[in-house]
Amino acid sequence: MARKFESKLNVQLYKIEKKRFIINTPLGNVMYIGYMYKGVVVTIGGQDMKIDLIPLELHDFDVILGMDW
């Protein structure tokens, strides 16, 4: 989730306890993520779903859903 998108959310940022996510990008960069947004409500096709979002510094995407990491 892009930082510019964060201002549109009305949820709290939580620190991930004990572990961090280590994410490898397609360009070969490594990101260490220690925070997430828990229980963000997303509506798709009229269905509300609560999801957890991980903030990433990606320039071409606002939100990625369903990524198989």
C-alpha cells in the first residue's frame, strides 16, 4: 500500500511484534516491514471484507490485493 493512500484510511497503524516481513520486489530490492493496518474494510462487488494491509513504498500501485507472497 502506497504512503499516499494511507491518508485515505481511518485505521490505526500497528507494530508487528517479534517478527518483520521481509519482502523482495521484482526489481531485486529487499524491504523490511514492521508495521501493518489491521481490519481495514474493503468492499468488492458489494461484499465487505476485513483485511490487513502492509505499507510498502511502491510507486506504481496504491493497493495490491491477493498477492501470493
